[in-house]
Amino acid sequence: MKYGLNLLLWTSGVDESIFPTLDRIKEWGYDGVELPVFDMDEAAYKKIGSKLDELGFGRTAVTVCTVEENPISEDAAIREAGVNRLKKAVDMCAASGCTHLLGPIHSALGHFVGRGRTEEEWKWAQDSLAKAADYAQANDVTLVVEYLNRFECYFLNCAEDTARFCREVNHPHLKMMYDTFHANIEEKSPSEAIKACQDQLVHVHISENDRSTPGEGGINWDENFKAIKEVGYDGWLMIEAFGLALPELAAATCIWRRMFPSEEHLAKEGLKFMKSRMEG
């Protein structure tokens, strides 16, 4: 098992201002980090990749799709732009040495059309992600599909559907992840959700119900960790929490009040909590 921390707790970028924080994350005992991939600045990703090599850190990456670059748009040109955006994000992963690119890469974040998904959108998404997965495979990166709760997207909202989506694409470099925050909203049973997707599961986000310090909120952690162990999962457990440091990030994630004493508290206590549940 590998224990990691998403840098969105501090920043949405990867410039050198985050380097001292990386040193502290290493001191706290983490195995690696998750990089935000929003600004496609290859030089910056090469620099942070070198820093992570120096620290002996593993690394994954997270990105999103926009309305103008939407893999399920009815406009073929916008779908193509969505594929190209994912390819650029893969380039940033290759530059920084990230093994996995994850997130709601199936559709535009926060975009709603007043109905549920259609069969056409399902096929468009599969076609788009199959193309992006081919490119990812050529760069030794695995694309990881994340389902979100119904208030953040309408295309994929549960583990069972996401696993079926990935099975149907049937690409070795397209898998899925599980996020405790979204599952807490959408799943009737965390254990059944994890079991339903175990053959496609390559990444786990550990996130409290209020996006605060894992173990200090209302998630049913007993059931989540029990199921993670039972299916034999042995990849990243990556804490994902958001702070108020960046107004645009706080707005995108609807974080309107501070939910934890400090970033250091969240990082240290969150790591202790994960290890106590997995190794205790």
C-alpha cells in the first residue's frame, strides 16, 4: 500500500513555490503526491518531476474537462478538443513522471443539461477515452476514470456504472478509481460499491464527508477500509482535501468555510489515520 497526498490542499499549480511543502510532506512520512494538471506548462512539470525524483516520491496526477473541451459533446469538434486536452495532460504526466492521470475525464465538470446521460453520450465518451487511452499507453500512463456525485456531474455517478463503462472500453490503460467523498453521497453501501468495481479499481481517494481531515468527520470508515482490504486492493490511498488558499479552487469545489485547523494537521493526522486502519 502507498500513502499519498493531493497537492490541491495547497495549490492548483506546480511551480517552485510548492517545493518547500514537498519537503515537509516527505518528512511527514508520505510515499508520494498527486499533481494538479490544469496549466499545461511542460517546463514546470519537468522541474517538479526532478524534485520528486530527488525526494524519492511516487506520483499521480489529476485533471478535469471543460465545456469547451468536452468528450461527450454533441459537437464533434468539441469532443476532439476534449481528446486533445487529455493528450496534453498525458504529456504533462510524461514530463513529470506520473504513472496515472485521473479525474472526471469523461465529461465537463459542473456542466448540466437538465437530464441524465444518453446512449449517444455513452458511446461518445467511450470513443473519446479509447483514443486518449491509446495515447496514454504510448506514454506509459494509465487513464483513471472518476465518478462524481450528482451535484458535480450527470454522466457517471456510481461505481457500478463506471466499472461497466471501463469494461466495455476494454483498454489496458483505461481503469477507474473510488472516492470516499462521492461514494458517501451516491452509494447505498460502500462495500458493495468497492466490490462491484474491484476488477477495474486502480486508485482510491480518501476524502472526508466535509473535505476535512480523514477520520474527523462522518464517513463510514469501518466499512470502507474493510472492503478495501477484502478485495485485495494494494495501490495508492491518496488523501484529497481542499483548502481556502486559492479562491478559484475554493469556488470550484464549493469550499466556503475552513473545515480543519491547518493543512499540516490534516496531512499528519490523515496519514496516521490511514495507516492505523490499514496496518492496525
